Amino acid sequence: MDERLLKDYNSYLRIERAMSRNTVASYCSDVEAFLEWYCGAAEAISDTSIEEYLQFRDGISRRSQARVLSSLRSFCSWLVLEGIMKENPCDKVDSPKLGRYLPDVLSVGEVMDIMDSVDLATWQGVRDRAILETLYGCGLRVSEAASLRISGLYFEDGFVRVVGKGNKERIVPLGEIAAESIGSYLQVRPLPRDAESDDILFLSRLGRAMSRVSIFNLVKKQAMAAGISKEISPHTFRHSFATHLIENGADLRVVQEMLGHESITTTEIYTHVEASSWQRNIMEHHPRMMRKSK
């Protein structure tokens, strides 16, 4: 495997494409796995070798195969830009057909149960409640919540400045409940460990920015405390935020802007989530759709 080639591709994604650290890591991991399997010259990569590799990875889901193909397409596009290849072989490879993905969503009652399950007797509990209220109240990605800055809070104007994918900034409304929770946390926020952590909003017990894993574990812990058996993650709050907005009549374009989606088609998934909810309700209650009990 040409490690220099992979290093240059990594630099291209970070500097020229301005992709996030997580996205760069995901793309490079997929490409590295392919190159280790391929063991040939980069300029000789063909559509046949791509298809054979996807068959080799047959054990992974179609969604994962589609992600791998997307990573390899990006890599080969870069090889074309560098003059190493004349054309992108991935253009001749069909993407796996994917079904419509409907994310798990919490009901409003379940969200409230999780919020109420937090023990506010400690400063960590006050912080955890603020994190959960921010995830749900602003529809943030976990990485966005972890990197929130105090300087990005505008309580009087009712919004927060968020840095999303590709270092793109957006303004998100900050509701009263989330604002009150953050305000309560700021009163007990620990001293930052260093200058780098001084402006970070949510700090760990060590005085540094909380990791994505820590927030993930927090969500899992509070779901269990609330007696919720659904498999949830921080992203579940983002899904629930969007779905509840649309259920209550919010404009799709407004939700798109708040979520930071580049394409409206990404946001449209929540109209399907909402539709599947009322479809189940009809199926359960319409007299001509219920099975007769024996």
C-alpha cells in the first residue's frame, strides 16, 4: 500500500475540501482497507477491481457498501485531479439500492421522562440536563453540542451559534427551557483546565471539553434511568426535534436550515417519519383495518 498516497489524500480532504475530522477519518479508513486488499498500482484501479472488492465485503450492509463506494469514488476523483488516472472507475459501478431509512424517534412524553430522570443534586447532573435540553431543543449533532462555545450563546436574542459539518456556521434558535438549563449549568460550571477549554461550554470533571463518547454514554444512561427500552443515541434527540417540529406544522425549509442540511431531500425523511406515525395510528384504530379478536 502506498502510504504517501493516502497521506496526500488525507491532506486534500482536510485542507482543500475542508471536511470534518470524523469524515476524513471515515473516508481514509475505507480507502486504506481497499488499498490493503488491492495491492496494486493506483493508476490501474478499474471498475472490475472496485466491484470485486464490494463482493469481497459482501458481509456488510448495503448502506455500508454504499458508504465504501462513496469513499472510493472520492479517492478516485482525487486521483483524476492529480493526473494519476484518466477517468474515475467508480462511475461505472452501480450503487447498492437502499431502502428508505426511517430513524427512531422519541415521543414527547419519552423526551420529558428522560429529562426528568436526571439527578440535579450535583453539578454534573445540572450539566447533563443542559446537554439533553440543548440536543433536543436545538436539534444539534453530538459533535456540535460537544464543541459549543460560551461566546456563541446569545441569551437576550434567543439563539446560539453552531459550527457544523465542514466548519460551516449556522444560527439556531435557543428556546427558553434550554436557555434556562444552560444558565443553571453556567452557575456551577467547573473551572476550565487550560486556555483552550476556557470558552468551551460543556466541560468534563477534568475541566476539558466533553467527548462525543461521553455524551453518547450520558444519553444511554438517562434513557435507562427513564425506563426507555428503545435503542437511542444523541442523534435520536435530533431526529425527535425535527419530527416534532414537522408534526406541529413547521415549514420544511425552516427545519432544513436549523438542522444544517445542504439538501432539502435529507430533511424530507422526517415527513416520512411523521407519516409512518399517523399511518400506524390509523391501522390500529380504524374499524376496517383492525383484525377481529377471537
